[in-house]
Amino acid sequence: MNSRVIITGPSLAADAVSTLEAAGLSPVFVDAYSSGEELVAAVRRADPVAIISRMGKIDGAVLNAAPHLKVISKHGVGVDNIDIQLAGEKGIPVLVASGANAVSVAEHAMALLLAVAKRLPALDAGVREGRWEKPGFSGRELAGSTLGMVAFGAIARRFAKYAQSFDIRVLAFDPFCPAHEFVASGVERVGSLEELLSASDAISLHCPLTAETRHLINADSIGLMKRDAILINTARGGLIDESALVDALDAGRLAGAGLDTFAQEPPPGDHAFWSQRNLVLTPHIGGVTRAANIRVGQQAAQGVVDFLLGKAIEPGRIVNADSLSVRDEMRSAATS
């Protein structure tokens, strides 16, 4: 049987490539953000047994072009670019690299918070352009403020630790996180998103993008925030209604935002964000560090190898387990 593994991106950590090759698998790389017919054609040519998903969408057309596909392994944890329901219906598990890039993303979230609060990009640009904006300047101190986290997974828990070292109080809303995680982290649990938004001086998003969380931050939710609140997003761009965010910034409704993710990546050249001086923007690279790339790549590759060898996968790493179970139940009923 074909032993090719499609990597939807131009590279993979050397250790991860070695893991695949040691198992007799052949990595096949595609250009960054390949999509549509370009990606479908590449998948059809390779006829892979596995896909390691980095960039681009793994949709029905891609899945249908890979008749021998057995497993998809995400290079990270965000699976909104993968049709996990259809994959499950086809009997294809989707694995994630849980927690492998938590340190890097949490560091980036802290950097964005500091950059927005201290207005670093605008001040840097002013100095470079010959302006000395010290007279009349009034900065912002983060110590004693409150940071609210939407979801409390591995990245959020690491970010909480960094924020607490700055004497920042941390709250979190996550109805699915076990109570002991809040206790162990010294983080206060709140009972609703509304309570979190109204109580926080800064809000950081850490939840997955689903039908329920799309545009979680919109005109109504922004209206619950403090007028000088800061918004940080290192999760998924679709969590924010970007038009509502621009309107709020134009109206002085928020102090600013630090964004590492966008609804469309890369954003279009005429996006309204480009004219906003109180935004700090980075190109979805929070988890892209040498250390994280090695951990994430290795975990993604090892997941492929383990699954193809019939080894047990850690609980929680198969994100479409429910749809796989439904398919198995339907198959059993049909043959009984």
C-alpha cells in the first residue's frame, strides 16, 4: 500500500520527518496555504495514507481525493480548517498535538498584552519618525489589573502563570474545565462569559472556533467590556466579529487589541485593521518557535505512526471521536 504522508505546508521539523521515515512513511510537502483545486490535485497525486495538517483547508474535496486516507494529524490543536464531521463519517480520526505549543503561544499572548498596554508599536514608530512624544504621555500599569480568560486549557493556564508574576489578577470562564485546574493555578472561576467580560481589564481568547463560538466577541459582548479594556486573541480569528471590533476602536470603546489570528489569513490588503494605530498585529505565529515546532511536529508525526501501527492514542487527542462512534454504531446496526 502507498506509504505517502501529505504535509499541508512547505516544511516539518527534522525530527518529525525522521519519525515518519523510520516507520517507512514518505513525507510529501505542498506549498504554504495551498487550497482548492491546487491542494486537491496534490492530494490526488500522492494518494496518501495520512495527512499532517498545517495550512489550508481539509474539506470534502480533499477527503474525497484521498481514497486510502486513514488518519489526519493536526500540527497544533485548532481544527477549524478540517471537516472533522465528514472525516469521522468516513472513518478517519483527526488527532491534535495537545499542549505542544502552549509555552510559545502563552509567551506571545503576554507579549501582545504588554505591547498593547504600553503602546510599544506606536511609540516606536514615533521615535523613528522624529517625534519625541514624552510630553503629555501617560502610560498604563498592568499590576493590580484583572485579566479574564475565555477557556482555560494548557495555553491559558501557562499565560495565567505569566500574568500572575506581573501581579495581575486572573479570572477564567470555562464550563468544561475541571475545578481542580482552577485551584491548582490560583485562578478564579466565573460562572458566565458576561461576568468575565464586565469584570476584566483585559480579555484573552483561548477557545476553539465552533458554530457556537464564532463571533463570540461582537458588538453586544464588546458593550459589556470596560471602556478601556484590551482584547487579546491567539486562538482563532473567527472568534471576533472584526467589523464590530473596528467600530469599537474607532469609537474609543476599547483601549486596543493584540491579534495573532484573523478571520481570513492572510487578511486582504484593504482590511480596516491597517488604519488602526491601537492594534498590534502578528501573522499567526504565536506557536511558531523552534522549540514549539519540534514538539508539535514530533507529536503530529508520532500520532500518525502510532495510529497506523495500531497503537493506542491518548484520550482526548482524537477530536472527532463522537462522529467515529456514530459511524461504527451505524455500521454494526447495518450488519446485524
